[in-house]
Amino acid sequence: MALAFDEYGRPFIIIREQDKKSRLRGLDAQKANITAGKAVSRILRTSLGPKGMDKMLQSPDGDVTITNDGATILEQMDVDNQIAKLMVELSRSQDYEIGDGTTGVVVLAGALLEQAEKLLERGIHPVRIAEGYEMASRIAVEHLDHIAQKFEYSVSNIEPLVQTCMTTLSSKIVSRCKHTIAEIAVKAVLAVADLERKDVNLDLIKVEGKVGGKLEDTELIYGILVDKDMSHPQMPKRIEDAKIAILTCPFEPPKAKTKHKVDIDTVEKFQTLRHQEQKYFNDMVQKCKDVGATLVICQWGFDDEANHLLMHHNLPAVRWVGGVELELIAIATGGRIVPRFQELTPEKLGKAGIVREKSFGTTKDRMLYIEQCANSRAVTIFIRGGNKMMIEETKRSLHDALCVARNLIRNNFIVYGGGSAEISCSIAVESGADGYPGVEQYAIRSFAEALDSIPMALAENSGLQPIETLSAVKSQHIKEKTPFCGIDCNDVGTNNMQEQFVFETLIGKRQQILLATQVVKMILKIDDVISPSDY
């Protein structure tokens, strides 16, 4: 690269060997795009299923994350290629909309791209391939609706919901106590769910973690857990029938917003200033006492003098509570967030049956439990674990389980897991291809073959003979005409997923197929890769 000037003195850059630079067009561009998509899919393929392997991700700061959650792996990967970024967006979309199946959707998209590459080499136009994939996805989704079964559950009988959540937890690190965590997830979702509207607001479920203890110590709290303690060690650690003042105004005198300064040159002036400050603190504390508050939760801190006065007036207080936590406390206790002391009234106080401080371990870390709230539709899941990585992975696993429970409340239809739904759809798409006389028939058959890649990956990751296992299950589907048979990943002795209680939500599986098809169609239609140096 060299800098030169024209006759008017304007600079311009001469790039050496510009003639040797090639711009990808046509079939070369499509093959390069497919290769990038397959590379991302290949990374996640080994993480699929209950026996899938974990990935260790190291950030530039040196932080290490161990996970097999597809969305997390792709989120933290440093991806430069634009097509690979599309695959990352695909996984993110599945996570945002459904919450589960983030690995499967990328593996399916990679398999579709692999099949498309074979068709391109046979001279089939990418537009015809894309149209064939669209037709095949329509057949697959219709077949999913046909084989789906209604899932009966009730608030009194939550075991079916727990069994479904256990399916998504089977492939996680927390699988050894998956029943406990699945039960916690289902109870949390039912606590905040509006069953009449079939709607769940997951923002009302707070997930908190603390290093120490066992994973089995994870608990569900019908209330809010705050990682704070009382501001003074002599304040009471347990308050019953608490009336809570939730403040976003600080316990301190107002500071002048000008650059003027006050010179104090005598003791009398200092005493006057001190009395004035003390009066100000007393007034603030008294306002809280007058409205009947028995606990003050403040977003800001307060100095030792204010803290001492609060303790002296027997008014327990908690300081430096975050804005999101304040909102959850306000929702749970039925209180209002008060920005100024002048606006504090008895009607704005939150109510809780018990507020208690609890300490953990030898370090005596303290946390505040706000329970038996006026509105129990805000809950907290408190996770314990041996180290920070374990807690973070449990949070990610719990997010998937919460989303599965939410999806079943929205739409209570299920299909069977273990690759059984994909095998059944593959057979339906294969037989449906005969009804299309055009070139698209090849793409439809390739779609059916791509669907087989999910059970094939499950068999590979479980240490089984993939082709032999898949062939046996597929023939069983055709002979018995049952959509229940899948890959026996856990080596239970039966491949009937109905007996193994391996379920997946219908909307999750449907979304997987539709999203993967859309992204693959988009990639196939790119025939020119233009870089900034081409302008």
C-alpha cells in the first residue's frame, strides 16, 4: 500500500497486487458461504443430546465458561465471517422465541447446507433448492401437527410438566439432580403464570446464585431474595408483618449545586451546621416512622450518622439495593417506589409476612429473604453450587427449563424427543416428495435426509453405531407406524420415548424447522460477496 497525490494535491492510496485479489461470485460464493455455515454447525454437533460434550470458552479477559448450551457457545465465540454470524443470529432467535433447542436448530441448518452443496454440484439452481426446502418444511410442519399430542396437566398435578422439563435438563451438567431443578422451574412458572390468558411473565422470576453448598440445596422462595444485609449489625435480623418503605431518595442533606463554599471559622458555626444536619436526618427518619414503616429499603447509601439514627429509632434499613430488585420488591409486596420523603404515605408501603436475614457458610455471607408477600406472583430461585462456573451453567440450564414450562402453558401440545419427531417427519417428507414432479423433488428428498442428521448426531454422541441405530429405528417407524420411537441415548433398553418420558414442545420443534429453513434459503440466495475494497 502506498500514498500518492494527484495534480491537485489530493491524496489517494495505491493498493499493490489489486489485480491478484479475487471477488467471489456465483457458485464459488455459494460454496464458500455453505462452508462457513457448516463449520459453525460442526462445532455444535458434538454438544447435541444427553451425552453431548461440553465446550470450554475463554474470553479475552481470561474468564472461562464451560457449557453445552448452543446459544451461549455461539454468543461467546469470536466470529468474523458474515455467514457464520447468520448462524449465531439463528441460535439467538431460537433462544429468544423458544428458549430451548438452540443447538438442534444450528445442527439442522448445517445439515441442510451440506445437502444443498451436493445438489449445487449436480447443477440444480439454488432458487429451485430453496423452493424445494420451503415445500419440504411445509410438509414437515403439517406432519408435526398431525403427530402432536395434547398434554394434560393441572396446578394440582404438575408431574407431567416436570417430566417435560427434565428432558431439556438431561443434556446439561445439572442432570444428576434434574428432577429437583425441573420441579423448582415448574413451580416458579406456575406461581407467576396467568393460566386464563395462557401467559407467563418470566421477568417476575428472579434467579440468584451463591457459591457454596450443594446443587441439591437450590430452593424456590415465594418472595424476593436480596444479596444485602441490614445496614447496622445491631438492627433486628427478623421482622414479622413488615411494612416496607421503598425509597429512591438518599438519607442525606441536599447538596448545593453551585460552586460556592462555606467557611466555618468558629465552633459555634460548626455546632449550628451539625444540629441542622441532625435535624434533617431526624425529620427523614420521623417521616418513615409516622407512616408506620417498620423497614426501609433504599436505593442509595447513607452515612454512619444516619445509620446510627435509624438504629436508635428502631427502624431497620437496607441500603444500596439495585433498581431492578427494587421494582421486584415493589411488585411482590404491593408497595410503591417513593422518590421523595414528602410523598411517603401509608398507602405506598409494601407488606410482607416475614423479612429475615440469613447467613451462609464459614464466611457468614448474609442475604435478605422477603417472604409471605402481599403479591406472591414474584418469586426467586436461589441456586447453590461448588463454584461460580457451576452456578452460571445452572442458571443457563434453568432458563431452558423455565422456557419449556412457559411454552407448555402457552400451547400444551408435545411431540416425542430422542430424534423420534425428526425421523417421523423425514419419512413423511420422503413420501411427500413423490407428489412434486419438478426438480424441487430432489431438494425435498435432501431435506428429508437432513432431518435424519439430528438422530444420527444423537446416536454418535451416545457412543452407538449411528447408521445401524438410525436404520433400525426408521424401519420400526415404518412397520409399526408409530411416532414414539427414537434413539435410546441413555441406554435404558427401550427406544419408546413415551415410556422414557422424553417430550419436547410442539412450538419449539416447529420453530426449529421453520427458522433453519429460512436461514438456509437466505444463504443459498447469496451469489456475490462484496467487500469494502471492491468499491
